[in-house]
Amino acid sequence: MSRTVYVNGEYLPEGEATVSIFDRGFLMADGVYEVTSVLDGKLIDFDGHAVRLERSLVELDMACPIEMDALLEVFHELVRLNGINEGMVYLQITRGSAGDRDFIFPDPEKVPSTIVMFTQDVPDLANSALSKRGTKIISVEDIRWARRDIKTVQLLYPAMAKMMAKKAGCDDAWMVEDGHVTEGTSNNAYIVKGGKIITRQLSNDILHGITRAAVLRFAAEAQMVVEERSFSIEEAQGADEAFTTSASAFVMPVVEIDGVQMGDGKPGRVAMRLREIYLDESRKSAV
């Protein structure tokens, strides 16, 4: 059955949805995005995603074509129209189309932004088989631009890194810069060592994950010790366990790094407990 999607104020069958070939998101990756998970037909961490969306737009001097209350209404309507119980809502905003290609930004007073939203149905999102076996990752050099804190649609290198992992028979990749892990291709990275949860501190070097913020808050409430600092692949390989967090995978255990098995090769106790807490608490606050 065809999905109903949202394009510039209209709900349309996906086969009828179009965007100009001159749209700057298509020509120059001049756009931002957010992915919000849906559990039990409700949105997880919507407010956090809305705040980060507004920040990304401000950092790129890009106009926001929709108020956040109206955005929430569109999300709810898309979830309803497409019958999503578990899955995701994808949102993308670009600087729009001025009718031709040009490096200079178009005047936002004359050229409206493009806004696109669609749902993805993922029936086993919370009960993921991958979370039960854990992921295997490889390390790759981080050669992205310096503003990774802005959630832009410039995802070519993360996609390439995921393909490198797939070719190596693994699930994902952690990116390394100056000898230290920055983050995963689409997630924040963590290790657990000596009872401490260790993850890189916030800066322009990594995305300020919405799930990251929630998980660290829940960890603190559960009396777990959190240390925000950089770590190397070698330190990660010697850790007790490792995991990642993201809006679409929640808390995902890591069981192998560059061929080195973590612990007994099974998802770690801390990661699985945090996943359980995150899912329980997020469901309570979902909208």
C-alpha cells in the first residue's frame, strides 16, 4: 500500500510527491533533517528533536517553514494516515529552489524552504533481533567536515563507512580522528570500563544526540557513573562492554570492535539495562 507523505503543506500519495530538480538539497546537500521514532503509535523525544532542528537551521542561517506545534500535528497525522505503530518519521528541510543552480544562498523572503516528511514502518523496532545479538563494528578514519554537530543531509561518508563495514562482514563503523573515536556512522559511541560509562564530550566534532542526552540522564538517575571524554579504539577493545545510541536503534550493544570480541561476545549488562530503562521511560513520556 502506498504511503501518504507530506510535501510543502500537502499530504500526497508517495508516487505523486515531487521536488524541483533545482532544489538545493538535491544539488548541494543544503538541508537538515531529523528522525523521530514511533512506539505504540506515539512519538519518542519529539521536543528534543524539535529543539535540535531549530538549532541546525539557525547554524546554517536557514529559514524554518513551520512552527513546532504545527510540526507535531503533521507528525501525528502522518502516523495516523499510515497506521504506524512502531517505526519512524523522517523530516527534511532544505533551502528550496531558486529555479537554477547557484552557490549563493537564495533570499528566504523570495524563495521558500522545501519541507518533506514521510514515515517508515518498522514493526520490530523495540524488539530488535540485532539488539539481542549485538553489533560488530570496524574503525575508519573520520574525514567529514568540522561541523558534525549540525544534523545536515551530507551523509555520503557515513554511508560509505557503513558499506565498508558491510563488506567486512560487520554491522557498522566507528569513526576515528587524531587517534580517538568521534562517533558511529549514525550514532553516538560508548564504552563501559571499571563500572564507568565513557562517551566523548559534546563539541562540534560529534552530533549532539537526542537519545544520547536521554540515556545519560537515565544513567545518572540509576546511579551509574558517566565520564565524558575521548577514548581510542585500543581502549574500547579492552573495555568491559560497548554500545551505541541513536533515535532509530535506541541503545544498541556492541560485541566486537575491529575483530576483537567484547567480553563473552554477548550484549553487555549495562547496555541492555540502559536499553530497557530508555524504552520504558520514553514510552511514558511519548506524545
